[in-house]
Amino acid sequence: MTRNATAPDNFALMAQHIERVLGIRVEPTANGSVPNDLPAFFTGIYEFTPFQLLERRCLAAVPRDASSLSPAAIRKHFDVVAGRSDALCIYVASDCTATMRARLIEQRVPFIIPGNQLYVPELAMDLRERFVRRETAKPEQLGPAAQATLLYVLLQPDVARTTLQDLATRLPYTPMTMTRVANELEAAGLADVERIGRNRWLSFDADKKSLWNRVLPMLTSPVSHTDWVVLPKVGPDMRKLRLAGETALAASTDLGAPSTTCRATRAEAWRDLKKYGVVAVPYAEMANTALQIWRYDPAALSTTGAVDPLSLYLSLRDRHSDDRIALALDELMETLPWW
């Protein structure tokens, strides 16, 4: 087995990190070599090195250009590898932002950032070095309920100052959840919370573009995962679905519509659809719909048959390398009255 000497030797750094935090020595091994039927472009994206961790055959995937990869793309690449090998693919990079690490975890991508974090859920490992990072000045990410609430505020023309009770009647969350949301938004510096009598009042920046720019680093894609499905044209739960992804973007901009319709729903509605016999299929060619499962209810923020524009932007912003998508997203944001 020959490794590329010109690539950054992150494998050695990874091995040192594993030995320091776990007391386990790992070395490259020919046992469980790289699948020879991978698409040719994979070797241009990663340097693969087989090794063994706790009796589990693994493949370290070191990116040749980490800036060109999104967590969703890495997840898809690893799924391809998993279909051709029983080795567990682990993403290894010398550096990684807090946002990138959070999105890798959302995609359940095993990764090791030497000197920072080892996340391998299949082996029940999530070990972090809390003393080496200097990212404390960066904002934390909002939880799904807080993100949905903040987006609702940005989308509504009349919500710059309101009570927590009023927001609770507008959004599908319990009073207890809304209390946690208020605390989270206040801690993040996105809302001023004031108690007047029995009511808690929330005040937001009236300049919505300024508020959007401040909160953007804290926001994540609402998409938990996407399944290929065959949906009937009509059904008892079709009303719970919203056009999403490139389908929704094409409906609002000059982007051409994709051949397969994309829709979004929450996990509970997807479970209801399964009760009526709707199932996921293994290949896109077998499906008529790409069904996105969201972390919050897309219908709660939507006033049309499509998902709201802000969530749509967040779901596609990782596609920045696709000029068609980037231009259409710019066009989409320009439709907002406060943009």
C-alpha cells in the first residue's frame, strides 16, 4: 500500500491524537484496503488510508481541499464507500470550524480533528479537547425551535415587539418550549426580554436585514435528512407537504425546475405517510419525490405551498459552488421586502 507523500500527513496527527486520548496505537494497514471500484474522482477529493480502531476496520479520508466540501457532500461520499466496503469511513482534517463540526454531527459523519475532537458514533465516541480551541467569540447555534421562532419574526411584518404568549399562539410550540426559546434568544443577544406584569415581552431589532446578518452564523439547515419516495398524487397527508429544495427555488426564481420534485415535511408527518403505505426507495430513479425531513415544521412558517424563503436559503446555502444555485438564492433574497 502506497500513501501519497505530497498530501498533508493528517493521518499521523490523527494517530497521535487517538493514542493520547484513548491510549490506543493505530497504524496504516493493508487489511481492508481501499475499494478499487470507487468513482475515479474520489481519489482526487480524498487520500484514503486503511487502519484499525478497536477491532473495527476503518478508512481515514483526508480531504485534499477541505474548503470545497460540504458536510452533506461528505455524507454522500461516505455512503458510496459504505456500499463498496465494510470499512468505516472517518473524515480527518487538520482544522475545522465549530459550524462545520456541528454540521458533520448533524449528518452523522464520523470525524477526527486532531487536537480537538474525535466523533465516531458507531463506536460510541464523542471526545472533545475543550482547552485548545479559540472560538469562544463565535456565536453558538440556535436550536430548532429558537431558529424557527427567529425566522418567523423575520418573516412577519408586525413582530418586532410581542409577548411570549402571542408567539406561542402563532407557533406550534408549548409554553414551556417557548420559555426556553426566549431564554435562548436572550442569551444569544438576539432579543431583549422584559417581564411586565404576568407577560414576558420580547423586543427584536426592527432592522430585519441587520438582525438576519447577526443571526446567520447561528443558523443551520432545517433538513435532517432526505429520502427518495413514491408519493401518490393525492392523499390524506399531502396537505402537510411543502415544495422545497430546487423545486421551491425554481418556483420563485429563474432557476430551471429539477426533474424530481422535492418536498419537505416534519418527522411526525413522514411517520403518518408511512401508515398509508408510502415507503422510501433505494434509488432516485425509482422515486417521484425527494422528501426532506425537517427539524421543525415547514408548514409553521409557510404561507404558500412552498417552504418559507429563509429556511429555503438555509437548506441550499451549502451549494455555493453551484453557480446556478448561488445566483437563484441571491434572486430569492431580493424578493424579501427588507432586503
